[in-house]
Amino acid sequence: MGPAVSAGSVALEAVTKRYGSEAVVAGVSLAIPEGEFFTLLGPSGSGKTTTLSMLAGFVVPDEGRVVMGGRDMTRVPPRGRGLGMVFQNYAIFPHLNVAENVAFPLTVRGAPKPEVTARVAEALAMVKLTGFEARYARQLSGGQQQRVALARAIVAHPKVVLMDEPLGALDKNLRYHMQVEIKEIQRRLGMTVIYVTHDQEEALTMSDRIAIMDRGRIAQLGPPREVYEKPDDSFVAAFLGEANLLRARRDGEVVRGPGGAVLATSAGTPPGGEALLFVRPEKVSVAAGLAEVLPNHLPGRVLHASFLGNIVRYAVEAGDGATVLCDAANGAGAVLHQPGDAVTLSWRAEDSRLLAG
């Protein structure tokens, strides 16, 4: 006998989906353990929603397998997969009240009424909607409708919940609160959540691991901090947050950056020729004049400063006309540099990587 397979585990095995001659998902393989919050992140057209649709059973792959809990589910219809689902438009039934909406997955299965009542009360308490049982969709705010959709997805205690841009219609503050609540409910119930978004901040906040998709393939997969701080290529670096990608060249053992400056990097060093030096804006320090604060340093001149509340974002022109972004904390005693000021930019070698040009 082989090892026991967790009921909430999910796997894609070399899954491909074509529409005409175009492969919108091309040979994607994933292994998601039970209880993980896993996010598919990417721009429009990257294949993330099609991948989720194959997991849900709405789309059948042309090649490969969908496996859940060790069982081949490739051709099993959605209703046979036992999944919870939350969509961007919530899909709240307008003719049913909140309690009836939440109860729907249980009533269609013929669950006993006492069980339905208890499960609905439990789910509504989790999403903080106790007392809203008799209201209809038209009487609810967008955030409340989203909570109803979440309660409906978890009421049957599914092992796996799929979420497709569920917070896209909410304002920023409400989005943050719902991110925290979804993550807390996921931890409490031990569910496997597979989440689709194009919002980088949302993915970083909520995920145990992130798969960044590009043109139907996985460009990089790993924990949020790893993919953010150690991108494998310029697409991942630029897509996941702000990034400085400075033209550089490896000359023997030396890396030369803007203006011929000699720079040190920690990893990701192509063998030679043109390359891109990656460093995040928040890793770059800015000081007045020609101070040499950290090993890597570039002289420059401030082009403009943008006040963003908790930070000030500087755009600084360095050698060869390169523009470098720098995020400086707006803390007590912070010095505000003005456009035209001469400054020195500096960063640690371990905070930068050399990527293929």
C-alpha cells in the first residue's frame, strides 16, 4: 500500500487546454497539500482562471489529469467534486433570503432540517452575519453579499474551496478586512483554498504559496517572500510589485551597472553579456550628497518625489540616464529630498539579483 492521501490535497498533472490553435494553459503541473492557501496570480490572459475552471470541472483539459484526494477527477462534473466556490459576482440568488442562500448547498443534497439550521447558523457566525438571516440581496451591501457567498461556500465543510477574484468589487479598506477574515476562516476550518487574483498585494497578504502565471505557464512558484525577493526572471520581478531593473553587464568577475559603476549581487548571475540588475525600491537607501552608505552605491539626481503617506517614493536619475525608484519611510525626522538634489543611492549586495537581459 502507498502512503495515505489527504482528502483536501489537489494536483494538476501536465494539464493543457487549447482554444483553437492557442494553448491558454500549457502543461501546468501543481501539487497542493491539504490546508494550504494557494494563489494563482497573473495578468489577464495568463491562464489562471482557465486553470481554476479545470479544477472546478467547468472546463475539461485536452491533456493531463486533475486529481483531488488521490482520485482522478478530470471528467467528473462540478457537482461531483464536493467543492466550495466563491466568485467575483457572488452569485447570490435574489429570490432567496440570506439563510436560504447559505443553506442551498445542503438543501439540494437533502440534508436533514436540524442539520441545515445548525450549519447555517455556524457559517453566518463565522462571517459575522448573525441576525441577517431574513434579508435579501437588495438589502445587503457589496461586502455583506460577499460574506453570504463565503458562508455558502463553507457551510457544507468542503475540504477544498475555489475562489475567483472574490474581492474584486470591494473598496480597498473592505478588501483588507475580508482578506483577514477569509484567511482566519481558512485556518480555523483547515480548508485547502485555491485563490485566483491579479492583485499582487492580495496574493502576498493571504497566500502560503503563489504560482505566478504567464502565457499559460507557471513562471515561478514559491512562498510569497521568496518569489518577491528572489524572482527568477524580469517578468516575475516586474509583475510582483515595483522593481528596479537596471541595465548591467558581467565583465569577467565584475558586474557593471549604470555609468559603469561596479556593483555586487548575491545570486542569479548570468555567465556574461547583457543582464538586468534587480533591486526593490524599499531596499534602496537615499542620502544627500556623495555619501557611501552601503557597498553598492550610485550617484544621482532627484527627478521627482511622490508623497504616498507612509512612504516617499523618489525617482532618481543615475548614470546613463537610468531611473531608479527608492521608497523612503516617512518616519520621525525623515529628510525630504527635493527635485534637483544630488543624492547617493545605495543597497546591500544580498538585496539584488542579476537576471537575464
